Amino acid sequence: DTAVSQTPKYLVTQMGNDKSIKCEQNLGHDTMYWYKQDSKKFLKIMFSYNNKELIINETVPNRFSPKSPDKAHLNLHINSLELGDSAVYFCASSPRPGGTGELFFGEGSRLTVL
Amino acid sequence: KQEVTQIPAALSVPEGENLVLNCSFTDSAIYNLQWFRQDPGKGLTSLLLIQSSQREQTSGRLNASLDKSSGRSTLYIAASQPGDSATYLCAVLSGNTPLVFGKGTRLSVIA
């Protein structure tokens, strides 16, 4: 069983479209994250949710809207996609807020905006 | 603001060699430090987590050390194998800030 799973794994779309990436964890963790890995492989946090509540929002454009229907799911919706949104997006979970426990990552969703 | 640097950016070694990857961070007031492995096109796999009160952690052929006062951590890989080829990332948690990642060291172990 995959601990942190993301769908889709690959996404190719046109500029201006709206798309969503879904994430689910079956580890029973309270905290989930979205990270963005750019073309230079640099990983940077975007959002963190603890038990369905937003606790970190790192200067991400408001075109990006996370949604957590329950603590096992954290979805990422992106409106009006831009070329610069092309990246790999990683979902992660941790047993405690702030990542004080170990982080477990999904396999990533590669978004390409044409 | 915490900054994490990893040196070297890339490393190529023959199979069987012992090697050391370096990670340095600017703010020594950390909660913990994690080493991850990333294979091409894959997610990140946690290798070792060192709490701020610990000096080192070991898992199999991997040993990670932490020197908070100097802002450094090393990941030691013994008897390297081609399957160890991957990018190794160091990440630091400090204060209430999110985990800060280094840019990684890309390791190639040549058979």
C-alpha cells in the first residue's frame, strides 16, 4: 500500500486552464504539505495543513488553492495556469505539525504548462 | 532566515568506495535535520532523521552526523553500490518555519 499517493502523476495542459492534483495519505498523520520542485530541483514548501486547517501559506499566488476535505486528503487546485507553474509538485505528510516528525513524500506530480 | 547548502552538487565514485556528503545550515537553532534520497522521476524517501539533541543516526550502511554548533551535518555512505546512485537532499527544521531543503548532491556510483 502506498503511504502517500498523488494523482495524476503527469499533467500536460495549456496556459489559462484550471487543474487539480489530489493527494491522499493512509498513515494516519495529522499534517500534510504541498511542496514545489522547480527546474533546478529546488524544493520549497507551498502549504501546510494540520487536521484540515491551514497552518502555513508561503507567499504562493492566490491562483493556488489547497483544499483538505479530511485529514487524510489535501488537494491542490490551480487556476489560470501560467508557464512558470510548470514544476513537480510533491505532497507530504507528517505525524506532527511543523514537520517535527519524519516527513513522508508522495512520488510527485509533474505539471507541464504549454 | 535559515539557508541550507549542500556540497558537492555532484559526485561520482567507483563502486565500493566510502563517501561523505556535506550539508551546512546558517541557523544553528534547529529542531531536527533529515536526509532524503530522490531517485529520478520519483518522490523523496526519508533516510535518517536526527533530532537536535542527537549527534548521529545510523541505518545500515548510512551514518548521519550532526554538529549543531558549527551548523553542519554529514551523510556517510559505506561501501557504495550502483544502487546508491540518486540525489541526496538535506532538510532542516528550525523554529516555526517550514522544512528548508538544500539543493541536493547528485551521486553516481560507477560499477
